Amino acid sequence: MAISTLAWVTTRDAHGLDEDEPLALAALARAGVTVDVVDWDDPQIDWSAFDRVVLRSAWDYAERLPEFLDWLARVDSTTELVNPLPAVRWSLDKQYLRELATAGVPITPTEFVPPGTTPEFPPGRFVVKPAVGAGSRGASSYRAAQHSAAADHVRWLHESGQLVLVQPFVSSVATEGEWPLIFLGGEYSHAASKRVALPEAGSVDELFAAESNTSYTATAEQIRVASAAIDVVAKRFGRLAYSRVDLVRADDGTSQVLEVELVEPSLFLPYEPEAAARLAAVLVG
């Protein structure tokens, strides 16, 4: 059933920072949808007044996770949440990488380090990140001589209750960056090239790490690997309105899944002329 009212969900600190927003709102207006841009934590909002509530730039959720989860449950009980609550909960925690690997999807090698345990850091450069995080906040890279600083980082994350991921730093990231592949309505739509300024033995203090993005034409191999990850998602949750798979290139030249983003992923709409219209069609239909 087509919808007529839609909540485009953001957060106060993200106002003006989402480059997808102007294009998507214009496309939704052309489709005849009334859209309100609202903060997820605004107590004055009546969420039941919207046909759909669409998560788009609620980028502070990781630091406010219990509150955010409670809000998700309230919205889900009154109207349609996009993406649906089970998919959002699954995607919030990067332990989903285990499930992808079990299904045969190539992922970046990952050690999962729960509180109370000590990691074994890989040789060379590596990354420490929280299992629940957004915008590269809480993530940092380290070199072999920085194990002490990395161990302090792990302890800090553990003290906040976080499970920690330790991954080798994929060498191609420094020269080629990452490739987000975007799926709309469960179908591959487009890709982009993304370079993220991940700090070394430091922290991201802004809402998200600085990025440099350009348009990109994905290879058949990249689409195949990303589609394999989306197939795992579809088997659990069905076809989602939007999803994003971030790929990196391993030393042997093959693609690895770094993340699957189902909560509030940037969709890189400015880098594909028809993407905004495709998104609007999915959100309206």
C-alpha cells in the first residue's frame, strides 16, 4: 500500500550533515509524500501520526543505545519502522559478521573480544573497534609498536560494556579506501568509493570520521560478494528498503565484507543520478 506521510529520522547534531537528505526529500515530494524531518529523541513527536518512520541519520545512537532501543520498540508498536526492528537490532551489533562468515561470505578477519578476555593483536597494523558503533567513533588503528595503547583502548571499551573487534588493517584501505555498495528494495542499485580518516592511536571526536567520497562503478566480483551478504540478510528479514555493504580489497585481490549497514547508512545518493528516485519509490511503495 502506498503511503502519504513519512518521518525522516535524524538527530540534532546531524542537521545539515546528511548529503542524502536534500535529494531524497525532493524525490519524495515529487512522489506526493508529506515528509517531516524529526529528531528521534524529540518527546513532542507523535510517531503514530506517520505511515512510516524511516531511520536516516540518527548517528548518535551508539552512545545512547538503551534509550535508542527503547525508542525503536515504541515506534515499532505504533507504526511501520524502516528498516524493520529485527533487522535494525541485528545490524546494530557487528557480531553479525560471524553469521556472514558461517554462511560462506568472505569477511575481514575478525577476533571478537568480550569483556573479561584479552586480545591477541595481529602482526603489523591493526584496528580496534567496538561491536556497536557508528561513524568510526570508538575505532582506531595501531601499529606493532603500539600494543600497549591498543590494550588500553580495549580495556576502555570493555569498561563501557562493549564487546571489541580486532581486525588486521587491510593494506589496500590506505591506497584505495573502501567501497560501499547500496541495495534498494533488496536489489543492487549503485556504489561509491569512500576514504575514511581513521585515527592512529587516537579517537574520532566528531559525529563521524572525515570522509572523501566519489562515484564508482562496482566490479562483477564486488557485486557478487555484496549480494551474498544481502542474501543472508534477506533470508532472515526479507527484502529491505535499503541496505549497504562496505567492501575492502584483501591482499590477494578479492573482496571482503567489512560491514553490513541496515540501521541508518549513508546511501551516497549524490553519486548516482537515479538513486534518489529509486529510494523514494521503495519508501512510498
